Amino acid sequence: LQCGLIASNSRYDDLFDASTVAAQITDENYQVCLSSETAVPVTGELLRRTESGPVMLEGGIRLSGAPIRGGHVVWQEDVSGEVKRLAELQDLNETLEDKNVVAREEYESEKKRLSLMESNRLYNRMQLETADKIEALCSLLAQAKANDDPEVEKALLCRMAVMGAYVKRRNNLLFVSESEKRIPGDELAWSVRESLRCLRLRNVDTGYSVELEEPLLFADAVRLYDTMEMALELCMDTLSELYLKVGRNGEELFLTLIVCCQSDLSSLAGPALTVTREDQQTWELYFHFREKAGEPA
């Protein structure tokens, strides 16, 4: 305008027609009044749809519009490149999603496989460590079925109950050790309590005290529990009273058992287990070893 190539305030229709911008000017009813040479002809219905937002045409052309005084201006933009790249990104996203689905399925499959392997490992270990007790239980069950004497049957059932509680609780200690490095003292206390409760079938008076504020290693907990079970199985048939205490004495763990029975418990004596006969029916067992090292004190 300033250099005089375009006459001021005249021939704007020629200027608009020659513009490289693909645009159209319409009246309020979307009747085209002016159109640039590069604009693709579009129906009035499509022009009207631009009121609610851009409209995509064939060939990647985006149609947009805006109101002006007395009508509307509608312009066209070639976004085919962006549409192509968007389609490529969508294809890539679908490919990645498919790969993610496959990866998730493989992960879940591997997770299940490892879980089964771990379960099998634990079950195999439990079976191996309690195989003798399971075999003994089967033998006791067969004896109970074949026996008609109520007193003998009651004694067998009591022995089975104590042995069954031991198998259950020992395996539970193993499960706990898989998730925790050390066994809480309460876990051992609950194991002792369940074993001793089974002695009620024989009207045995029992008492116990587990004083372990700090947790202990699985091997140490099992060593204490196994020693208690060994003593119970030896004296159970003649047992009338029992008192048990578990605790720490410096760097040592100890188990004390006061037992009233007619059985001879002297065979239990060993490097870490002292067996003392207090009188004709009273025995004191004292089991102790260094914590962590697991060796006899």
C-alpha cells in the first residue's frame, strides 16, 4: 500500500482472490461472497460446521472459521503432514501397546512360574524336614483305628495331636522365615502354646513362659522347638505336669523344662542339654547354646 502497488481502499476483492491464503468470506447464512483462488470449494453445510470447531476434509485439509462483522471468514490449512505423522505415531503406539501386552503376559507367566517353583521348594523342604513325623503320624493313626481300648486310643490321639501341632507350627516358622530374616519371639511362643494345649487330652497340667523381646534366627527357634518336642514325645505317656521357660542369658538362648513323669529322660542328655533327676518323678532339662552360632555352649 505504501509503495503504491496496491491502490488504497480499492480492489480488495482482487487482492483477496490473488492471496496465497486459502480462505473464503461468507455472509451470515454462509453464502460465499469472496473466495481466494487457492480455496477448495466447500458446501455451505461444512462451512456452518466450523462454528463448533475445525472440520477435517479429504486430503488432510483442515477447515476453520471465525465470525466477522456481517458474516464469517473460513480458511483452509493443509495439515496432511501432521496427519501423516499422527497416523505414524498412532501405529507406533499400537505396536508398542501390543509389545507391552506381550511383555505383561510374559511377566505374569514368569511370575507364576517362579511362584510355583518357590512353593514347590518350600513344600519339598517342609516334607523333607518333617517326613519322620508324618510317617509316625500315619503309624499312630493305623494303631488308633485297630485298637478297641478307649484309654489306649486316647493316649494315641493325644500323641497324634501333639505331633500334628508340631508339624503345623514348625512349617509355619519356615514360612515366616521366608519373608522375615528373624523369627519374632511371639511366633515361638504361639508354637509352644499350641503344642502344650494338646496335652489337655491327657489332663496334663502345663505352664510356660517365653521371654524373647528380640527376634531370633529360624535355625535357633527350630532348635528350641525341636528339643521341646523331643522331650514331650519321650515322656508323654506318663506325663502329669510340665513347666517350660524359654529366654536369653547373655549371648545364649536357653530352654528349661520341669517335667513330672514316670519315664526315664536320661537318654536326652547331650553336649547342650543337661538332664537332672530331682526325685523319683521330677526331671529338670536345661538346653542352652550360643545364639547365631548355633553351636553348643
